[in-house]
Amino acid sequence: MADNLIYVLNGPNLNLLGTREPEIYGRDTLDDIAGRLEDRARELGLEVDVRQSNHEGHLVDWLHEAQAEGVKAVLLNAGAYTHTSIALHDAIKSIRTPVIEVHLSNPHTREEFRHISYVGRAAKGTIAGFGAASYLLALAAAAEL
Ligand code: CA2
């Protein structure tokens, strides 16, 4: 049982964070965000395990693992899979671990194809549009669960 552990799962292209499109996604790298999450988690008596993959199946496996390991919650920025992946939707539905959907940008203010979220339809809640702070806000929400 890892009931003070939070998985922070990141999907495709988020390994490039901080290198391109800073006007949309900000200048922080995923490592910068991970560092800020680790600091805040410590203050909250929690631990974070931050991961990134460009492969949909890895994200599905990690969601199953979150349930098997008994982690407290998952923060999930599924990147573009948010808008396409019924597999991720089903994986979230298949576990009891609460999943909080996270986005740096606000997909609802962007292209039409970003307005559907298969992740959001299965998640406990969504935090979007606050840049890197979205992750910290989601961690605060997870701490309240
Ligand atoms: O706003 C978010 O966090 C997104 O999940 C980011 C995804 C996008 O497809 C979603 O609609 C919203 C894209 C992540 C791509 O990250 C990049 C980072 C640096 C340069 C280019 C892409």
C-alpha cells in the first residue's frame, strides 16, 4: 500500500516541454515541474512519482499499476491522447484509484478537436489552463481526497 504516493503521468510530446511553443505551454520543462511537485508534495506529507511516455499502452499499464500498488491518486496529463483514447478512458474507469485530469493549456479555448476529452469523461475532476501551476493545483486537490 502506497497511500501517500501520487503518480503523475504524462503523455506524448510532453518530454519536449519548455523547448517549443512557450506561448501555449510555458517555459518550464517537465523536470522543472517534477521538482516543484516534489517540493510541494513533501510539504503535504506526500510523495510523487513523475513519469512520461509517448506510448498509449504505457499510460494504460501505469494506470493499472496505480491500482495494484494502492497509490492515493493519479494526476494525468494524457497530452493529445486526451482527445482520442477510449483505451485510457476505459483504463480510468477500470480502476478505483482517483484520476485527476491535468492540462497546461485550456483545451476548450483552442481548436475544436481538443474540446472532447475521453479522459475527462472518466476522471474525478479536471484542472486546466494554469500552465505548470495546473499540476500543483491538481496535487492540492489530490491531497484533499
Ligand atoms: O495543455 C495540455 O497540457 C495538453 O494536454 C498538451 C497536449 C495537447 O495535445 C492537449 O490538447 C493539451 C500537447 C502536449 C505537447 O507538448 C508540447 C510541448 C512542447 C512543444 C510542443 C508540444
